[in-house]
Amino acid sequence: MSRILVTDLDGTLLGGTQDDRRRLRDALARHPEVTPVFATGRGLASLREVLRDPLVPRPRWIIADVGATVIDGTDLTRVDPVQEQLRTGWPGADRVHAALRRFPGLTYQHGVVQDGRCSYHLAPDRLTDELTAAVEGLGCTWEYSADRYFDVLPPGASKGNALRVLAGKLGWQPEEILVAGDSLNDLSLYRLGTHAVVVGEAEPALLAALSGDPRVHRPDRAGAAGIHAALRELGWLSPDPGPGPGAGPGAGPGPGPGPGAGPDPGRPVGGHSLVVAYHRPPLHWNGDSWQPPSSPNGILPTLTSAFTGGLPGVWVTALVGGDPDDGPDGNRPYPAGLPLSPVPLDPDSWTGYFHRACKEALWPVLMSEPGRSVFDERAWADYRTVNARFAEHISAQAAPDATVWLHDYNLWLVPGLLRRLRPDLRTGLFHHTPFPAPEAFDTLPVAAELRSSLACLDWAGFHTEDFAARFRRTLAGLPDPPRTTVHPLGVDRPAVERLARRRAAHHLPAAGRVVLSVERLDYAKAPIQKVDAVDHLLARRPDLRGRLTFRLVCPPPEPGITAYDTTRSRLEERVTEVNTAWQSGDWQPIDYLPGRLSGTEVVDEYLKADVLWVTSLQDGMNLTAKEFIATRAGLPHPRTGPGVLVLSRHAGAAAELGEAALLTDPHSPEDLSTVLGRALDLTPAERRARMNRLSELLGHERPTEWATRIVHAIRSGCAHGSPSTA
């Protein structure tokens, strides 16, 4: 459920003591699922000054000018469709001034920048029926508060009406909203049936207007302390963290520390000099036992090998359901052997965070397919919640001046949260996915929020220089951007080679010509385009009919992810259509396996294949290509020589292997079928030459060595990648 705090500023959020305001700011930082919305009489120019105050939380939306203006809090741009609706019927400031000039008790607030409204000072005895009738004669509405302020507004403008329109646009329900205020011009906020709080020392007229309303909290505390009390009473905030080691009696969160400061003395710290955070655990329960990933390569096996090989520190990962001491199903503890420190998450938050925000909103943008992105405010609240849980957990595990190594886009908000919680930490983030171009990144409604957090990194690592350059362009213009270096991840080559030699002893050549793809179901892997290309190739090449088999191993995503349902449906349709069109006797061209294979079974597939066909529309690296090389480099096929690698130009591996692989463009149907046909026609000598060069380019660096180099790069603050781009 969304949780929306809609608060007035002067006398409310900005009221109370410095400690009260600091306590509320820190509580909201720990609970990013509570979305702040400002509802104020201030205009945009004045708001810019307010937002420079370090004790003011960053709002997601701002209702300004007493409800005549609505602003996106991430970039301070006006939300024009909502604003136009609120200002319908506004006659303009000149007509208002002219019509009200005859009332000598009105004093226009010349020192206040106003937009879409006119604000005056007015003594209580000058608020007459004649004045209000003149305002209504203009087709306008008015509000009077604090026995002093008289605002003339468009007929549809008020804080409450602006909130009603904004809530309707974003799908907020009344039970998801808490409104907070202290003066009569906040009254319209209280007419929407939401949770409500009137902070201490509020205007008596507001208290009188709300007398007897059981929904309204009335804490004795003023300003920010009153808001904090209401949030606690609703159960929207967890208890404040207790004092940490060395904190004196009554110690609490201090002022926001500046860059280079040590850990907050009021916040507990851990003892680990290295904290690694990745959203997925390295083991899964298959119903009978704990199982590692089927592939020996990838980030989970790499981190597992690094820790079992002596990398000091702790691995922070998600625990969906259950108790922190238990496994993901809630009653099976993780086996010993890895320094895992789980972050407990409820299943609903995980679904919104991973299935919706990560896979439906962020993943398409990473794949340079922003048109597929589906952004949902509620799912984004879950994304904020999970990132906040990780940040709090990392902060509690990390020793003073520790190194934090984050992984991937799933934790993009953690750097900004850690900068506020633990500015003493040195934080790095490695992107295993592609990084999008700035123009794709900026299509995200939360681009400014993400950019602000990523700018808090000390170091960022990428598989290719192209991805690093996109990252730098995205953060261009921000002060003190993070260092960026390029560290392409490899495979555990000795392990793959040992397995390949064992399996080759039992391997029999497949009949005909075998083209292999091994990839998870994802539109970014272009599976439908490959089936179309095979169809096209068979139409042009009668000699391949009855001889060519495209083996597509395509396991489905985990249950609950619906972003790929259309891809799966269309893929299955095309496989059936192409097989029906070309099948002959026992032969059909597409051998589609929508299931998972073990690591041994995948190596068996590599040994059978004449061609490994990688056609990603975008890919961070693609370790399948590297596994294929490690499998086949020393094991020539008895009939045709080594296998051929056909590799997408848009896969990260192309930056390393492109001179020896056959490169293809999955965005071009003609190129896909042409390059595949060329791969099938290479002579054994050409295959051998290309595979020898691929073997040289693959190198022999172990993933554990890769991990060690990155930790050193983050700790040292130096660029040790190749090439250096700091």
C-alpha cells in the first residue's frame, strides 16, 4: 500500500525545534515508502530556498501557490495537465488588482512571487461580505488564514482540490494519505476523507473547524514533532534506532554530516571492513535441498568463489519472508559456509520492487527499449522501501570507513541513502547490465531521483567503455561525479574446460547442422527475431532444409514476472508456424526447450553445436559466449572443426571478442539470416583460426581475481580498470 504524507510547510513541516525536524527527516529517510508531498502557500522561487535546508526532506510532489500550482519535486518542473485544470477560469492578476483596488484594507504582498493567485494582507475586521462578493464576481475563490492572509485563487484551486486531482492521477486512495497542517488555509486538505493531523500550536480557527472529527490526530507537539507522532500512531514509522556504541544518555541522530565525516555517533555500526550487497541470494531451495546456480559463471558464482576463497567481509542479500535467521521460505536456515547477512522483506514488497519496478519500469530502459517501460508509483514506493532496508542493513554491518560494493540497478537508490546515513563509507557499484544513453535514462519519471543517488557513489564499474561513457554523460554537470572504470567479467575457464573434457569423452556428433542459443526468456535476447531469421534462411537456402536444427534453450522467468508474457506467447506461436511450414518427415527446424538445464547439460549442448548464436538487443556482457569458447577452444569437432560464435554487436562481449566472432545486428532481419548462413558455410580452417583467436582474447583471469581487483579499486579510489576512464 502507498503511504503519502501531504504536509504544509510554515508552522507544520518547518515548525518545531531543530531536533524535531532532524528526527522527522531521518525517519523519512529510513522509510522511503512514505512519499512526502508539500502543500504550501509558497511559490516556486521561495520553495527553491526551502529545499536548500538540509533538514527538509525531498518532496516527490509539491502543491504550491495555495493549490494553484503543482510541481514535480524531482526536477521542480510544473505538472502542466494538472495545473491547467486547477487554473481554469483564472481572470489574471491584472483583472483581480483592478477589481479589488477599491478596498483600502487590502495590501498586496509585493515581496512574494506569485503565480496563478493574488495574495494580500488583510485585518480581520476588513474581511467583509462586499469584498468576498467582489472576488466571487470575478469567478474566483478566496481563502483567509492566520487573521492576516487573504488569497484570491482560480475557482478550482485550493490545496485540497489540488490534492484530489493529483491523487486521482496517481491512484492514491484516501486511506493511503495523511494530511498535516496548522492554519485555516489547510482546511480544504481535511475535507477529503484521509488520515489527518493538526499539529500543536495550530490556528484556533482550524481547530474549531475540525472540532469533533474523529479522523484528526491532535498531538500536543508542534510542527515536525506533531507529524512524527501521527506517523508513529498510524504505524507508518518503525521505532527510531537506539544509540550506538559510545553514545551518551539521550543521544539521538545529530545534524546531517558533511562529506568525509565519520559515522553518526547515534547510529549503530558493524565490524566488517567490506560489505557486498546483491539483491539475490547465492542459493535457492528446490523443495528438497539448497542448490547453487546451475552455471559455474555469473555474479552469484563469482561472489561465492570470492568469499569461499578468502575475501573478507559480509554478503548482504534479500530474504523474502520469514525470520532473518531462516531461509527464504521462513523456516530453513541458510547452510553454513558463506557470510550471508539477509535483509528480511515481505513478499508483497518484493513483488512490487522486483517484478514491477525493476522488471517493468527499469529493465526496458536499460535495454534501450524505453517504450516498453511501465512505471507505477506504488511499485516505485516498494523499490524505495527495499533500497532503504538494504541501506540500513549495510550501515549496521559496516565498520567505520568500510568499503561497500553494490551490484546492479536493483540498488540504485542505496548510494544516496548511504551518503546520508554513513558518509564515512567508500561506496562502489558495478553494473552487470548495460547502462542506457542519457536520453533513454531521462524517460524515467524518477530519473532525477536516481541521478542524485548515483552521484553519491565513489566508484562505478562497467563491462565496456561504451557503458561507462553513457554513465558519465548521464551524470554530466553534477558536482564531484564518481570515478568510472572498465572491468569486463570473465568465466572460470579451468572449471569449464575440465567439465568439457569429461563430457567430450561421451559426446557423439549431432546429425545435420546445429545452431544453439541458450538464454532466459526475455525480449532483450531477441528470441522471436531468431526464429524469423531461420524461417527467412530456409526460404533462401533449400540446401539447409532437412539438415539445419535451431536448438533454442529458453527457460522462463521466475513466477510472478509478467513483463515477458507477450514475448513467450508470440515466441511459441512463431515456433509452431515455422515448424509447420518447413517440417519434413521426422525433421523440423526449431527445437524449442522452454526449461532449465544444469551446468553439465549446457556444456553438452555447447559440444553438439556448430554455431552458438547470441543476438541480444542489449547485453551487459553475455557469459554464455565466453563459456562456449572455453568449452570448444581445445576440443575440435570431429567433422567440421571448432564451433563458430555469432555475436550481437550490442552485447558487451563484442567489445572483447568482436574481431574473431562473426558480429550480427539483431535489429536487422536481413543481417541476422545472412550472418548465420555465413557461419554455417565457414571452412574447418576458418573455424579453427577464429576459435584460436577467440581463445587468446578470452584470457585466463579467474572471476575471483576480477572481484579482488574491483574491491581494491573501490578502496583505493584509483582507476585500475582497463582502459582507465577516471
